Amino acid sequence: MEYSGQDIEQLDGEYADAIKKLDFSSVDDTLTVAYYTEEVGYAIADIMIGNNPLQQLTVEVLADMKDYLTIEEYIDQWMSTAEELGSVEINILEQEEDYAIFPSGMTEATPEFAEQFQVSKVYLDGEDIYTIDYTQLNDSEIDDEEIDRRVQILKEIE
């Protein structure tokens, strides 16, 4: 199933409730689903912030993964993928057994990805692993104050 251009509450599907249950109140702007799709054990939603297509939240749900993948292993896989892309810089800000927060910047566009900067949170919720990325497209750097603001927003989304 694929959806686009609608409110988060309008999402429908096996994993849609996992996204709809998140509290996005820390984002002080309107949110519109730009894209949503799901497959067995997986869902992803790209959510546009305000009317700016260059700012978005991406929410990924990996269902029933607690027994198969730790947060540390997930981050290791993410970093390995980033190294393959070659132009990604990652800095882990906080890491515990059940969550991590880290900014990353893609300093050069690739055929698959635009130049971008994102602050990401990955965490365990019950049996599921969630990743929430706060992304700024066409910009590979943001200042420390903005990183702190985005970290705080992500900490409040659960």
C-alpha cells in the first residue's frame, strides 16, 4: 500500500497505527504525509514539515525485530551503509541499550540521495525498532543550535 498527500491520522495499513501512535506535538508546524508504504515487517513514512518539501521527518518501523537486531547493531549497519556512500559524516550524541541519537550529513549528492543533513533517533519500542530522521534536504550542514533543537524535538516524539 502506498499513500501520499494526507494527514497522518488518515494512514491505513498493518503498521500505520505504529506511526499514528507517535506524539508529534513537539513539531511546531503542520505535518503532511508525503509518502507512506509498507511491506511485511516494515513501514516507512516521509512526513513534510510545514509547506517546505526540503524539511521532513522520516519514520521507519521495523516490526518484531527486538530479538534479531540490537540498537548497536542497527547503528553499525547504518554507519556501514554511510561509509559505502562515501560522503556521509556521523556523530553519535547519545547512545543507550534501547536508543541512540545522532546527526549525519551527506556532503555530496549521489544519484540516489540529495545533499542533506539529518538528526536521527533510533529506539526500541516493545518488539519494534523505530527510526525517526529529521532531515533538511539540499543542505549538508546546520549549526549546533539547530542540531540541539532537533535533538530535543526527536527526544519528545515517542
